[in-house]
Amino acid sequence: MVVMKASSEAQCDTWTADMGAIMRPLVALLKALEPTLVDAGPTPAIAELGANVQQLKDALQAFAAKPLSQADIVRHTDLTNRAAFGLVQACLDAEVHPALIANVFLYYWLRASTINANVPEPFFQTPERHWDTVVERVAAFIDTLVHRTRP
């Protein structure tokens, strides 16, 4: 989403040179947002699914303790990037709106991040139930970033 909003190639290069400078405040925004999202909670079926997902995440943490080799990291990154770029191109060829593509990547990033960090499943399910609000807040964050770094 951030790169799509860049007003120039130079601005895009600046942002991608230090993604941590974007990701740290974005993660902080999402952590602060989650407790403000109040609702009746998940349905019993979704709560059960969440409990199962949490059990799976807990079981897989043992595998995560063994770090990947640099060669494996490079291989996985290359495969992931090729698949992602191929998917984006196929979506664009099918005239899928770029905002929908960005929304899917935001959802996937949040989902994968919460799994990788072994964040409790309810933390993910709450923003998921309020996805419109999450998208609005992230869009506002990106707009602020664009205006702050625009030449």
C-alpha cells in the first residue's frame, strides 16, 4: 500500500531503503488500535477456530526455534517474491483494482506477522472483525507518511 502511494520513483526508493522506519510505526498503530475495537466478540464457531489456530501456532513454535540458513532464506525469499509478483501481475491483467490487491497484501502481512510473532489469536481476530477500520487507519497513516516525505 505504501509503495503504491509514492509520488515518484525517488520517494519509493527512499521508503523501501528502510522499511523498518515504516513498519515500526505501523505495528505500533495496529497494537494501539486493537484494544479500541470493541464488539461482542467472535461467534462460538470462530472462537473454536481461533483456539485451534492458537494450538497449531503454539505447536509450530518448536520448529521456528531452528533458524533457517542464509541459503534457505534467499531461496524462500526468491520463491515468495516470484509468486507475489506473478500474482499481482495476473490480478492487474484481470483488471483487479489495485486497492483490492493492496488490501489483500495488508491482510496477509498482518496475518503472517501475528503467526510469526506467536501473537494470541484473539489479537488477530479482533482487527479482522473490524477490517474497514483497520484499512482506514492504515490509509491515514500512509497519507501522513506521503505528505511528510513529499519533496
